[in-house]
Amino acid sequence: MATYTLPELPYDYAALEPVINPQIIELHHDKHHAAYVKGANDTLEQLEEARDKEAWGSVNGLQKNLAFHLSGHILHSIYWHNMSGDGGGEPRAADGVGDLADAITESFGSYAGFKSQLTKAAATTQGSGWGVLAYEPVSGRLIVEQVYDHQGNVGQGSVPILVFDAWEHAFYLQYKNQKVDFIEAMWRVVNWQDVAKRYAAAKERADVLLLAP
């Protein structure tokens, strides 16, 4: 039985129009995300075979494959829920996300500063990657990470709570090579309710995730 499974989308393919068209959502979820799930499961099977045979010549490549596919699966699973057709705007206390809004201001000086940093991090990835807002449990602060592929340049222990997919398959059919335009448009569908829930959960689990020295 497979360890990882492709989650269902929390909306239909057309729910994020006009920011993301239905064709992109369908291909992105049903093909690309599905490939990461299959890749993670296949790699676990290959590692099991290597253990059984004590054939460790391929372990370096298999560990890299597992990190790549598993991280791709995790980030995409967050990505779908980070977006909503009713999303966008700035997180506000009046909408029940005041703790998140305060944390953004404390960590980045202002919402505008945070928005600019995450936009630039996502839009300037060289090749394939993500812009990520994460909770960092040692300092108890929010940080922005520029993630290469799915797993490079990640602070150990940090918990992603808002992710912007900057891989070409996330936007090219609609935005062509204008990655910046896609990232700017993404702010119109951010589901702050979901981000706030992830932030609250990450804070509650901070001592479990990592004990600060």
C-alpha cells in the first residue's frame, strides 16, 4: 500500500480564475503533483530493496530523490489550500487573522515589507523553486525562504505556512515567461484563513518540532 497519496483539490479546476486558469490547475495537480507522489513512493520501495539486499551503491541518489519528491508533495499539498477564489487582500484582525497579521508586522516591519520580500524571493528564483513564508521555531519568528527545486536552501526545522510555486509548470501556459506577473497575481488568491491556521498550529508544536538550545 502506498505511503503517500495525491490529495483531492479543495475546489474545482476553475475556482481560481482569472488568476490561474483551469487547464493549469488540472495539469499541475493531476500530472505534476501526482508525479511527485509516485516518485516518493517509488523511492521508498527502492530504498527498502537496497536495505534488503544491502546494496548501498545507489543510496546517495535515492536519498536525493526522496528529498526532492517528498518535498514536492508536501509543498504542493500546502499550495492548494493556501489559495481561494475568495482570497486576497491584506490579513486583518477584523477577518479573524489578527495574530498572523501582528506576527508579519513584528517579523518584517510591515505587511508591505513582507509582501515585497516574498514577491522578490519567488520571482527571482533561478530556474525552478518556491517563495515560502515559514515559521522558524528557534526564534519564534516568521521568515521568508527562497527554496530551490523543492528542498534546497531550507532552514532546518522551519515550517512552511504560505508557499508560492515559481516553477514554470505553475504559470507558463497562461503567463508565458512573465513569472513576476504571475507572482503579483497570486496575492489576489491568498487564503489568509488557511495561512493563519498553519501559523497557529506551528506555534503550538514548536517545542515538539525543535527544542531551542
